[in-house]
Amino acid sequence: MKKLLLLVGWIWGHIFPFYEIWNAVKMYIYTGYYSYRFKSFGNKTIIKPSFLMTKGLKYISIGNESYIGHSVQLTAWDRFQDQIFTPSISLGNNSSIGDNSHITAINNISIGDNVIMGKRVLITDNAHGASDPSLLDLAPNKRPLYSKGPVVIENNVWIGEKATILPGVTIGRGSIIGANSVVTKDIPPYALVGGNPAKIIKILK
């Protein structure tokens, strides 16, 4: 049995380079298929297969040499029930969205250049019902969407895995957002933050 498993491993090792080539080919085909659906789509930008496009790519702009990871959801809602919105999401040059992340807008989310996100990051400019007591007897998915304000992430920001960026927040350039952080208010430039809610640990510059 061990010899058989070793043989299977040996065969797979010789096939693997071709498998990697196929994955690369598939990624470029996938990128080409989706790229024309965006408002704009930069040169040398890649979408990893299993991208979850659910709403409003025509309101989303992607810069040059950027990367959208596996199973990313980008949703720009222009209509919900009887509400009408003019959403916008932009991702700058040389920026990346980690696997399984979700970015959702009814207002505006602006992400700058050279921004790196870990896996499972959530960035949202909206919520259901704004915690209005008069709406709490409605099912959450029946409450009107509400935006406290746009989200702005400036250049050279590093966002750790499973971080959450909430509506109305600006994150200053060069900041580092720790893994699992929940950012509820503005972060100054060059700050290291962490926690729930996120607090400034150190100013780095």
C-alpha cells in the first residue's frame, strides 16, 4: 500500500507542473470573461476563479496590476425595495482583495493604491435600518438600507485577515489594521490599530 501511494505521489509530482499551467490559463480566461462587465478594469489585473459577482459590476472600477482573490463578493446596490442608490466602488493600482472577502456599497467605497487585504475582510458603507427602534419589529432583510457615510481607504494600507471596516470610516495612508479588528471610526495616517472596536496601538511615523 505504501509503495502504491508513493507511486501515486510520484506520478502527481510529474503532472503537477501541467496542472499549475492549466490553473494560470483558467485564471486569465476567467479574468477576460468578467473584465468587460466592470465600469473600468485596469491592465494586468487578475481575478482568481470562483469570483462571486452578485450585483452592480457596472458601478465598480478596478485599477492596474491589482488582484481579486478566490470567492470575493463585490456588491454595489443601485436599488433595494423602493429605494434607489448611486453606488460606487473603486480599487486603486497594485492593490489586492483577499480570498473570501466582501465589499458592499450603496454609497461610495474608495480604496487607494498599494492596499493589501488579508482573507475574509468585510468593507461596507451600509446597514439594514440604522438601528432605528421603529424598524426593529421588521425582519432585518425588510428594513431599508442606510448609509452612515462613505468609506475611504487611503494608499499603502495593510488590512489584516477577518478585519471589518464599517460605514463612514476613513483610514489614513500607511496604516496597518490588525487581524480581526472592527474599525468603527476614522484612523489617522501611519497608525497601527487592533481590537473590537479597533483602537490605536501605536503611531508608526
